[in-house]
Amino acid sequence: MGFWTPCNRSPPGGRYAVEVIRAWLAILITVAAVGARAAEDTLRIQPDPDPGVQARLDAIAWAPGPFDVDVIREDDHRLVRFASPRPSGVAGQDRVALRWFAPDGVEHAPAVLVIHSLHPDRPIAQMVARGLAQQGVHAFVLQLPGFGHRRTDWTTHPGVTAVRHASQAVADARRARDAIVALPQVRGDRVALVGISLGGFVGAAAASLDRAFDPVFLIVAGADGVRVLEEGKKDAFLIARDLADRGLKGDALRAVLDPVDPMHLAHRLDPGRTWLFAAEFDTVVPRACSDLLARRIDLGPDHHRRLPGNHYTSMFVLPALVTFIAERIER
């Protein structure tokens, strides 16, 4: 029977024509995915009975309105760009960037926003995004203030910039959801969120504003960012040292982080649609901080899970974790 099996009765010429048509369709889809789109903020923060929490929500909020979304092809990938809803005054930093990992051969699929850790090159977030794209999900990696295309100060670790502009980072993450649903390739009924380490702190706060993300996955994250920086080791220690050199420690550091700290906001998350994966032997995010986040969300044992290893070695389970996340996004 040769190369052509009974399940494919088309002659070689017919098969070639089909492949040519598919190739042209792929090109047209790619071209259509590049350009400008109109988007609209859907931020709708429900009042909180705690006056202290409400004051924090009011401080993060912005006046919803229309904004433009640009999709740009850059080398082998696409970037989604839009204006930050809480500009810092630094032009390069105030243009938010999402790297888009699109699934092959899928025209209309669910989406997830992935928020990265402190690593300047964002490798774990991109591994997660690439894995989710392979499972049929549009994945977008948010570049936090100071990272990637938003880095303007090359004398400072980008994590220092992100911490100093924590409120901007949270607002950017929330607006990113509305930028994503403006893309015609994305199924707009809901957008999931994955936050990793630093990105877990940002993501927990952003998802707490109005439950716009569903479901939510927080990986090696916690609450009480000041405690993490004061007691955490390795990356946490190094960033805390750099922040202290710039006068951000103690009360000054708390004034920056406290308004968006998940320990004040995470009770607004849906515990049935939120998962926290903490590392068993984490010394970067102390166990007390991950446990605090779980309590604030009121997570049951099935939604508060322990990964084997420490803050870094626990990432060896990423393939299984990506499958877990993809399955729940599809549900």
C-alpha cells in the first residue's frame, strides 16, 4: 500500500493542495494576529466590609476606560503592548508587554496570564507558558515593571524596580486580562492566572480585586512580602539588600508593599477556584508566609498543596503541574 494508507484516499496531488491551503491559512491567521485592537477596562471592584481593605482597593483602582492594544511581531514571537493604567512617569516602563505563546492549529482557545519570578530572563514562566500552549491554551507572560521590554535602568536588578512599583505591577496584571480578551483568537469567557514566586504575590493581589481571573494558580508564593524580604534567603535576601541600599527597608518598605500585599486582599479570592503550590523546603518564601496566604484564602487541603524540594528544585515537577493547570482551565 506504500505511503498512502487506506485512511487517506486522496491522491498525492490532492494532499499537496490541502497542505498548501493549510499553510496559507496559517499565514493569514498570523497576519491577522498582528496590529492594533480596541480594548475596554472591565474593572468592577465590589466594596469590602473592612475599611482598611477598602482603602487599599481604592488606592489600586483606576477609572476604567478604553485603551489600545498593539500586537507586534518580534523575531520568532509576538508581543502584546498596552499602556499601564497606573503610569510611573517612566515612558519605557509604562508600556506593558506580554509575550504571547499561541497554540498551534487552534483558532479559538482559552487563555492564561502567567506572571514571572525574580529571574531577569523569566525562564520558569516561559516554560509554563510554552507547556500550556502545547496543550491548547493561549499563554501570555506578563513582563513586570523593570523586566524585559520595560527595563530602563540597567544598573539595578529588575526585581528592585518591580518591588518599588508593586502597585503598578498589580494594576498592569489586572488590565492585562482585558487586553487578552480583546484578541479575536482568545475565547473571552474567562482568563486564568498563574503566578510564580514574585508573580504569585502580584497575581494574588490582582485576582483579588474583582475575581476577574478564573481559575487562579499560585506557585511558590505567599503573603506578607516584607517578612519574605526580611527573613527569606537567596533571591529574597539579595533583593532586600538592594532595596535597603536605596532606603527601602522597615517602615519605608512596608509603605510600598502593604497596599497590595495578599495578606490584606486574598480573602476576596474564590477558594474553590484557587490553588496554592508551596515548596516543602522553601527558604526564599518562608513556610509561615505560604501558610498565611492559604489561611487568608481559606484553602482546603486539596487546594493547598506541597511540592517536593525547595524554592528552585520544586520546579522539576513543572510538566505535571502544567498538565494539572491545563486540565482545570479546560473545565
